[in-house]
Amino acid sequence: MRFCSRPISITAALLCLAIVSACSGGDDSTDTTSSTDTGASAIEGGLSGQTTTTLLSGEIPPAAPPDGVLSIGALLPETGALAFLHDPLAAGMDLAIADINNAGGVLGQPVQLVPADSGSDRAVAASAAATLIGQDRVDAIVGSAASGITETIMSGVVESPTLLCSPSNFRSSLSDQRDNDLYFRTSPSDDLHARAAAELIAADGHKRVAIVAPDTDLSARFSDLAEATLTERGVTVVDTVLYSPTVEDYEQVAQQILDADVNAVLLLSKEEGYEIIRLLAWLGDKEKAEEDDVDAPPRPVAPDERPADTTTTTAATEAPEPTLVAPQTTTTTTAPDEFEHAELTAVYITDDMFAPGRLSEVIPETRLWTSIFGTQPAPRPTADGQDFTSRMADQYPNVEELFSAHSYDCVTLIALAAQAAGSDDPTVFGPAMITVSGGGAPCFSFSECAEKLGAGVDIDYQGASGPIDFDSIGDPRKATFEAFHISEDGTFIVDREVVVEAPLPTAELPEGQSAPTTVLGADASTTTVAG
């Protein structure tokens, strides 16, 4: 793991990144997204329609036999709630196809690209995938943008058999699905994100931490890995507080956190996390008022409970519209004690709560802003990929660079794997996806890598999004995450990178080091179980 201080220029599209979602931490059986959901977090949910994860199993006609021409389908959201991702992902693919064909193509033939609309609906995506495989006879598919859609189509796609590579899937459970070794992703899984979040907390010097999350399988997985990493770094996880996704009052959650006397909180919530933060502050104020023998402040009112005629005015007056910018210098992440509590000084969130355009709405108490920090997957290349960034700006000046490098890498890796295997049969070139992504001589473009392959040299493709180095299940071993904090004026500032790589720590802690886990149910009862 390493940290980099790197001011990052953030464009307007990223201002909406990860507003409310059923994202990487959620595992709801039905995924829905409001019209405001955009960005990395919305990528993970944002779906409607059928919910089965085996919709295509046995329903796709067999893939066509290899014909010597590599054909790649682009299963991207041209319509629907995720349509804002189409142009960035398509631009990355187009740039890769141009680079490959300008270098002579694959197996002596130009690579073909076939577009299809996945929409933001599982049934639409399933039909599009079936068409790509059964009628367009593609050998590989780049997509889908959303983890929920990928869960739906994966079984049918890989059984056909067709290779599947996603540039923007984060959900950890995808790593557990049976994929015939034909599913890959160039974006990091939430398993790596859990480690990155924990590394940031440890690097900021906190020694006693509480982890707070909805009581779901995916949240538990994230929590366990974060706890294992914190323990490795000498940080004590005092309590893990899990609450029912249907709970309506989070005061007990906040009180449980304060009772743990922790320095920091890792909050794996979605929109409700902002209410938890406000309740933490209120309970701290209330505790101090009791000590000083003065009247306690009123309980904070949830956004949907505020009088309609005062909400807008108050927010506009007290909290300027937040923006997201990069600082000119590295900014300290030492938080002031805004929770009026002897121990707690900082709350760490993930991209599920990254809402720069709505901060004044969800937390009108501006004094709390500077106590919030967080992490999110880096949606654009790191410093090593600046050449790609400049090329994107030159050729697609009106397209936001959101995971464009990751779609570029999917296409390039598929082409290199087919070239290395000498076949456009996905069952033949699928295993080569792993070998061309790591372990050989570093190379930085299709032409350079193809030249080395032609000379009999094993290669290690260094992606536009950063090093890939697939593990045995098709996940990147290494990933970069952006660390952000919020300034006094509500600006979300990305000022550091957290680079983590596998192997991850075991989620099983040494005997005697497991923190208690408190599960808070919808009935506000508590049950303490072993961590």
C-alpha cells in the first residue's frame, strides 16, 4: 500500500458522483435508482426490471465458431438512468479499437466493434446480450456498466461461451459467481476498497474505530475486510454496529457509536449515513449541555421532515452550493472535534455517500463538514496514465473521462489475449487475459505489446487506468482510490491517492482480537454477537 499526494482536476460530471444508490455495499434484491443517481455509486445499482441473476442461463444460442476475426460487443447504456456513462465508456473503446487496427489488428485482421444498448433495465440488457452473441456473433463483450446487470447476464454469456469484461463493476459478489474463467473487470472490487478505506483511517493516526453499516451480506464482507486491515495496522475496532436496512430511527445507532468512545467511524451507509452523522453531533451537544447544566439543543430534523417554505431558504443562506475542486497544495486531514465528544473527531465515508451537489441539503450544519473524509474508486487514470488523458481531451473534448481508461483497457487486453493465444475463440484466449496482464516484460500500448509477443516475449500490459495484473478470478490485484475531505465552505477536495494491492488480509482475526458486533434491528432492539 502506498499514498500519493496528487491534486486532481475534477470536472463537472464528477460533481454528481455517487449521490444516493444501491451501490457496492448494497445487496437489495431489486435495484432502483432515482433520477439524480449518477457516477460510480449509481453504476452499482441503478436498475429496474427482472431481478434473477440467471436470466440468460440456457437462453442464449451457442456462440459462433471462431472465424479468425476478433469481434467485440459494446454492451453500454445508451438509454436509461445510466446513459451518462455511455459516451465516456464508448470513447475509451473507440480509442482502443483505433489503436489496435492502426497497429495491424489482431491475427492479421481488423478488430470489429458492435454496439448494443444495455439500458438501465435487466431485461433490456439481457436481450441486447443475446443479440450480440446469437446474431452479431461477437467473441467478447465489454460491459455491462452496472454490477446488477452483470449479475443478471453473466451466466448466459459465459456459458455460450463468450468472454465478458467490465470497466465499471465494483460489487464483490461478482468474484464468487461461476464464470467459466471468462469474466474479468478492470475496475477494482469492493474488497480492495475495504482495504483502501481502512488504510486511510490508519494513516490518519486513529487508534480506536467503530464500523457502522446496514446488516447485509455485502456490507458484512466490506466490514470484515476493513476490520482485518485495521487490525494489521494496529488499530482497534472497538465495535461493529450493524442496523436493519428498514430501521427508521438512527438515534440508537448514533448512541452506540458514542458509547464506544472511538476516535473515528467508518460509515458504510448510503443516504441514511448523513442522518447518523447529524445525530452523532446532536448527541454530543446534548451530552455537553447536560454536563454544563444548560438546555439541550433540539433534535435535528430529517430533510424530508423540514417545512417546505423554509428548507430552501435556510440551505441557500447557511450553506453555499458545494463544488469539487483540487487544492493547490496538499491539505491536512486532521479533523477538528466537531462532535463535542471526548473521543470522536472524524467520520469516514465511501462513494455511496459522495454527494457534493447536495451537501447543504443532507447536512445543513456546516460545522460538521470538515469532520467528513472518504474514499472512492479513481474514475480516471493515475499519474502514469496522463498520456491517455491528453489523448482523450484531444479526440473527445466534450466527453467526461469517467472510467474511459478502464474500457480502453478491457478492449486492449482482449485483443492482446487473442493475439497471444493465436485464436479468436474465447475459451482459448480467455486464460491469456491473465498472462498478458502481468508477469512479463512491461509494455504500454497494443503496438508495443504486440511487437513483444511477436518476438516471443511474455508481456505485462500496463493499462491506461494503471497496472492490471489479473488474479486467478479475473480481478485486478492492484487499484487506486481517491481520498477526499470536505472543506469549511463545503468543497469536496480530492488530495490524495490510496494504492492497494492483493493479497487481502484474511477476514478472520486472531483469537481474542475480534470486536463485538452490535446488530440494531428495525424494532430498535439490540443483539450482540461475536465479531
